Amino acid sequence: MEDDGDLYTGYAPGVADAAVTDSQQPTAQNAFSGRPGSGMASRSGMPGTGTLVGGEDGRPMTSNKGSGYKSAPKTASRRGAAGGFDPLGGSGPTGPALPTSGPLQKRSESGPEEMCRDTERKVNTLLEESTQCARDGDLGMALEKAKEAGKKERLLVKQREQHGLQDSQNIDLTYAVCFNLAVMYQKNALYAEALQTYTHVIRNKQFGHAGRLRVNMGNCYFEQRRYPNAIKMYRMALDQVPSTAKEVRFRIMRNIGHAFAKLGQYQDALHSYDAVMEACPDHATGFNLVVCCYALGDREKMRQAFTQLLSVPAPFETDDSGETDVELDTPMHSDDLHDEMRRQKILAHRLTISAARLIAPSIFPSTGTDPGYEKGYDWCAEQIKSAGMSQLGAEVEMAKAIAHLERRDFESAVSELKKFEKKELALRTRVATNLSFLHFLEGNVDEAQKYADTAVDYDRYNANALVNQGNCAYARADFAAARNAYLEAVGVEADCAEAIYNLGLAHGKLGDWQAALHAFSKLNRLVPKSVETLYQVAACYDALGQFRQALKWLDVLATMVPHDPGILAFMGSIHSKTGDEGRALHYYSEAHRTFPVNMDVISWLGAYHVKNEVYEKAIPYFDLASRIQPSEVKWQLMVASCYRRVGNYALSMNKYRDIHKHHPHNVECLRYLVHLCTDLGLKEEVHEYVVKLRKAERLAAEVAAAPADGPGAGEFMPAGWSEDRGGGAGLSDFAMTAPPAAEPPSPFQAPHKEQRLASGAGEPAPGGGGGGDEWGNEVLGDDLLPGFD
């Protein structure tokens, strides 16, 4: 932007100005001089301020400039020519030339001070990088940077000592480097090195406030479970902290309480927590105080501690109704402050509910007809509601219903849950879900279906309710409807483990093993250490005929659950299918040794030894089977036939007679007795058994005309492997899902440890890979009869 032209350009100094020499000073004009700017000549003959050199018009009367001066030419001032502003004076074309200096000399970078400053900058950079790596979770790199910063700092100290610059030592930098190194040792669980570094810092008298680092040393001892040393360090640090730093002091006291609690000294821990709650209360300390009172068994102190916990102010502002001004559950707010408020709210609510569930069964004694836990839950709910937390009070009332359920008091649990049917919608949804689960456990599928539908009507996006709907359909053998319900539940909650697991089972029931494998594989990625899921993956590969993959997953499973009879039997079954009888025998024998009453394993081992004509080894298995199933006559017939095969006719005859004594109408036993007596020349007994045989045959014919089940009749069906394998929907937090109440084992209930995974591995026969060696599935042939001469 160009400068505006000067209005007074061209006005030359007056005569009076020209007559003033360097030694003279202009004096103010008196009354006879005329007023400046009047356009009149003065009495002394000097031109007025309005006179323009050259006879032109006078300058404007509005001028505020001094008279007798003129502006520099516009072009000269803009271009920086002679006559412009010269702060040095006399450097223009009319003044003397001043000497000019050259450019500023650059400071030498090789000086000792500059070298020390450069090293110091590198140390600061390494410290920043170390803390940045620690924040990003790269603790190993953070430790390396901290060590490198320590080396650079020691080099810096040596450089300053060599050049006599000890006065410029940076004590704060030395402290920062040592402190950061100790912290990084601690974060990497190198507690010995961290303690050594902390001790070095504390012993340095130059660090005025280093004594507070004993708190960190106490934390190291705490992590090492050396609680007495931790208490000692905390108390020494407490002496170092001034009384004005109240928050720090109470945090240290809280740590002392933690250490006493770990040592089991609950009375000392209670004193520490009580001191903190009186001066600087918080929910975590209040909960710990309740736990200590519970451990001491003092009912009165439990009630007092719970009241103190409820009196802790909320960590955020609330309105008069007790609700937050900002709804913390709305997705519109996602800033850091909102997230912190939500975290603190969830923590406070969780600790309050946990404390109530902990002490409710214990704060009132039980009498003969009045269980104390009901009164305890009612007292806790009343106290919470009086504190202005009605929603948490409802949670405690729901926990009371769960307590009834844990004590197998289903009627009281249902009655308690039905009280919520007229409350707010969110509670009604959860209550309907839980009622569906309870009715399902009782085997009342219709009522379970009704409440599951109600829960879905209240909240279409309730994954637990949708799982319950699918379970009810599964119990009615409507596997397609169950699959659709599970798919919808997965669509609502993609990581719902119950829905994914049950979806895989439903696909298996529908014969879609590839889809079942996909579901179980997805669940395995979500829950990688679930043995039930790994078993189902192996079962899917087995059903698809991919035996190598099945064995691979079973090997992984065997390392997680060693000596499990179901897994060992499953592996034996797969090896039997592939024709590897040796490994099949090994795994079946291990399964039998671990769980000797599994009829499938016993049947396979007995049939294997008979197939290899090692009847002596088959006898113990068939004898054990006959004792496990005394009403199954075929096991006893197998024992007698094995004795016959090894040539022990006396034991064989005695066994047949014993069978006839307990099963007098068994046709097969009488035939064996007739053949044996004939071979042994016992003619009188032959006649007796022939008469009984004909009578038994007539009776069998009559039974065949009018079919009816009886002892020894019908074909033996092994227990077999069922597709219904253990697993689980389980309870969620106050919102439970239930398994179908089908014939055991249920596909949604995890079996007991000794029976887990033993409930299903496809449906292989006991001698699956051998082809025609399944004694238990066939009528005994002539190869086990005495034969005729």
C-alpha cells in the first residue's frame, strides 16, 4: 500500500528558521509575533506560517504541523533514497560517512559450553521418547531409551567436569533421568533394578524431595508380595509428605490398608480405610472397608460401612432428582470427559451392588423359619433407595431373586421377579428374560416361551431374550426356528457367545456341519480357551470326514484338559475309523483307566479282544459291563461264551446256570445249556433244559405276536455318542439365558468336570472301523455256541 501524499509538501522553512544556527534554539513567539497559521505577516517581518514559498496560496488553516518544515519527497521516502529516515544521523549524502561493520560472526560450535548444551538436548529428547514409548505400550523400547538417556547424562556430567563447568550442572535433569529409569524398570517388572535405582536417588542429598519415592518402592514390594516391606516404605513416605498434601497422604494410607488386607490383618486394614473414609472418602475405599468388616464377621460394622459407602458423594454433578444432567448412556456424547464420567458412574454402581450382594446374606442372623438373607437384601435395598439411587435399589431386589434361585427356591424367585412387571420398561424386559430362564429350568417350555416372547416384545434388540426363544424352539425339536432365533441374536449382539454356540448346535441338528463349523470357529476366535468350543470344532471335522483336522484339534484340547475320558475316547474312535487299531486301543485303554464305567469304551475293548481271539482279556470287560448293567443279559452271555472259547467248560456251565437262575425265560441261555450238557454227557440235565427251552420258545412266540419289551428282549443299543455335546448359555449379569430342557446331556449345559466332553463325538459304533465286530449290536452267532458233534 503506497503512502498518502503529504498535504504540506513544498513548504520551505521560513526566514527565521534559516537564521537559527546550531547553537541557537527557537523561542516561543510572543503576542507581537502574530499567531501561527493566521496568514498574516509578523511585526518582525518574518513570513507567517501560512505563507507559501514562491507566492502560492497559504497552507490550510487546519494544519496541525509545526510551521516552517516540509515533508520529504514522496518518491524519495518510498525508495529509501537520500533524505529519508536516518537513525544514525549524518549518514546521508550531506553528512559524513560512518564506518560500517561486517556481518555478525557466527558463534563457534566446537566450544565446550555448546557441546554440553547439545548433549543436554539429546538427553531431553531421549527422555521424551522413553515416555512416549511407555504411553504407547512399548515398554521394552521405553526401557532402552531410558538406559540410553542415563548414559548420555553421565557423559554430560563428565564433560562439564573436564571443562570446569561444574557450576552449570543441571540437577533437575539428573533427577529426571534416574527417576524415569526406575519407573521403566518397574513397568517391566524388573523390581530389583527399580529398587536399586530408587535407593540411589533417595540417598543423593542433592534431591530435596526424593524421599517421596519411597511410595514407588512400596509399590515394588507390593507387587513382589513382600507386604511388610511395602508397609514400612509407605509409612516412611508418609512421614516425608507434608500435612498440606492431604490427598497424597490419604492415598498412601489407602495403600497401607491394601497391604494389611493382603496379610490378612483386617483389623489394621479397617483402621486405615476408616481414616481415609472420614477425611477423603471414595467408592473404592468404602467397598474395601465393607470387605474388611465382612471378613471380621461384625454385622454392626458391616451395616455402618455400607452406610458410609452410600454417603460418598457422586463423582459428577446431579440434579435435584438424583439423575445426571447429561444422559451418560446416549451415543451422542463421546468426548473424554463424558467417557470418564461414565467410567466413574459404572465403577460406583458396580461397587455398591457388589457390597450389597456381599453383606446382605450375613448382616442379619437366620432363624428357623425366617432366612436372614431376605431381610438383609430388603435392608440394603431400602438404604440404597433412601440415598436417592432407586435404580440401584431395584438391582438389589433383582439380586434377591437370584439369591432365591441359588438356593433352589424357584417359587420365591418367580414371585420376586413378578414384582417388577409393573415397573419401568427396562426392568420389565430383564425380568421377563429371567422368568423365561427360570421356567425353562423347571421344564415348563410353554411358560418359558411366553416370557421370552414378552421380553422380545419389550425390547426387540434383547439378545438374551432371543437366545431364550431359540432354546424353547430347540427343546421342541424345531431346529430351523431355533437357528433363525440364534441368527437374529447374533445380528443384535455379534459377540453373544451363547447365541453363537447354540447356533452351531442347531446347524449340527439340521445336518449342516459346514455352517456349524463356521459358527464354532468364530466362537473360538472370541473365546480361544473354551474347551467346549474346541471339542465342537473337532466334532464338526469328524462329521465332515476330515479326521486329520479333528485329531489336530483334539491334540490341542488334550493339552488343556489332560486325562479327560471323553477326549481320549473320541480320539480312539477316530483312530478306529481310520483303521489305526493300535492307537485306538491305546486311547480307549487310557479312557477306561480314567473313567472305568463308560459302557461305550468297555464294549469296544471287549469286542476288540474278541476280534483278535484274546478271550482272556475280553472276559474282565464283559464282566464289568454285566455288573454295571445287571439287567442286560447279553453281557453275562458274553462272559460265559468267552469261558467256553478258552476251554473252561466248568466256569462256562456255572455262568450259564447262574444266568438261567436270574433269567429263567431267556431262550439263548437255555440253548447254550442244552448244547453244553450234551457235549458233557449230562443226559438228565439235557432233558430238563430241553423242556424249559420249548416252554420258553412258546412264550417268546406269544410275546412276538404281542410285542412287548422285557428283560433280555430287543437288541442292545450302546450308549453311543450323541450330537448333544456340553456347552453353555449360562447366566448373564441379572439377565440370564437358558438351555433347552431336552434329554440329558443338554446341548446348552456344561457337564460336570468328570463327564465334560464325554457326551458326544458323532455316533460311531464301538468297533466302528473294524467292520462287523460289534458284539453289542448283534445277536450272538454260532461262533460262541458250544457247537454240535
